[in-house]
Amino acid sequence: MLANWLTLLLRYTHAVFDAMAQAMAQTPRSSAMVENLNSRLRNYFTLRRQLGGSYLDLLQFFLNHRCFLRSRVPQRVGKSPTQLMTGQEHPHWLTLLGLGPLQPLRA
């Protein structure tokens, strides 16, 4: 019984190790990616002295539901990260927050 358990453990351990090694080999290791993210987020943090959980939740919601204006990948333009992940359309992010549909700007 113990020998069977050890055999299974060793078989899956090698499979998990191989999968992790492959994932690590395909993952880019670059501080430039982190710096890019930090520079994009810094704009949202400059006007605030403290960042509470509710602000970070709202920022996360906004960034996940705002549509891309431009992208290197043409299929992303005009879609939000949520739309790309789920494949489903959703209303404007302000409408999702219960603030009503967007109103056109008045002159």
C-alpha cells in the first residue's frame, strides 16, 4: 500500500515539476514589465495621500471594465479586459456602478 502511494507521489511530483519548469521557462523575467505597470498605476495614486481598500477596489473595477482605446493587438481595441476574459459584452463601467447610462456632453 505504501509503495503504491509513493509511486503515485513520485509520478505526479515529476509531472508537476516538469509543468512548473516549462511555465518558468516561458515566463519573461524583466523588471521593465514591473516598471511599466508601476508607471501606469502611479497616475492614479499621485493625488491621494492614503490608499484605502475601497479606493483600490474601485480602481480595480475601473481598470477591468474600461475599454482599451488602442493596443498592439487589434482585437483588443474597444474591449475591456473583462470582455476579453469572458467573451461577453457589458455596459459602460459607470452604468455597472449604478450611476446610469452615459449622457452626451452638452455644449
